[in-house]
Amino acid sequence: MAAKSLASCIFCKIIKGEIPCFKLIETEKVLSFLDIGPLSKGHALIIPKYHAEKLHELPDEYFTDVLPAAKKIAIALGAENYNLLQNNGRIAHQEVDHVHFHVIPKPQASDTEGLVVGWPAKKPSMDELKKLHEELLSKL
């Protein structure tokens, strides 16, 4: 599938070379570079070379290089602990409307560097989980 681009998208401009970046890895399907507003040293972004705002809108073939790029970046950083993050929509903390993945090193167990996550775990009943499971299976 031919790459799709949006003229007003900052990531599409980076892909086209209209805005410079600190490039790490580039393939036919993805571009990765250092984040200019990092949460920790080495925080990198991986962006598909196809403009889609959300993950479910991205053609499958653009996923093939994402995880291998993330793995290479994590190894190059020597990151023992890190997060791979992908957000969809404003209330889910997506700031740029172009699918992208963050590789965020977590150098220490603190809230001062790296990703800080709240995890408001719920306690659904087994019946609720069973019902949800059946509903999802019917749609997959």
C-alpha cells in the first residue's frame, strides 16, 4: 500500500525531511528518532511512514518493523528497564495525531525520570470477565 501523508502533520514533515530529527533507524515502513521532549535519556519515537491517527487505522504492513526497531533501540541504549508506549486519542495522552510508539528508558525506580504510570486496577467478577470474553471472541 502506498504511504499516506498529511501536509499539516509534524511527523509526516519529519518523514519527508522538511523538519530535521535525530534519526536512529529508518526502514521502508518506519522512522525512529530521539524525542525532543524526553522523559529520560534516550527516549525515542518510532513512527510508521503512513499517516494514520490511531492504531486501528494503520494498515497491518506498517507494523512489521515497529517491534524490531524498538528492540534495536532498547539494546543500543543498554536499557535494562524500559517502557514501550503507544497512545490513541487525547484522553489517552496522544499529543500528535499520527500513530507513534515511544521507547522510554526507566533508569531508576523513581517518579523523577522515565514513564510514571498510575494503574487503577479494577476487580471484575469472573462472570463479568466471562461475559466480556465471549463478547470479544464474537468480534475477533
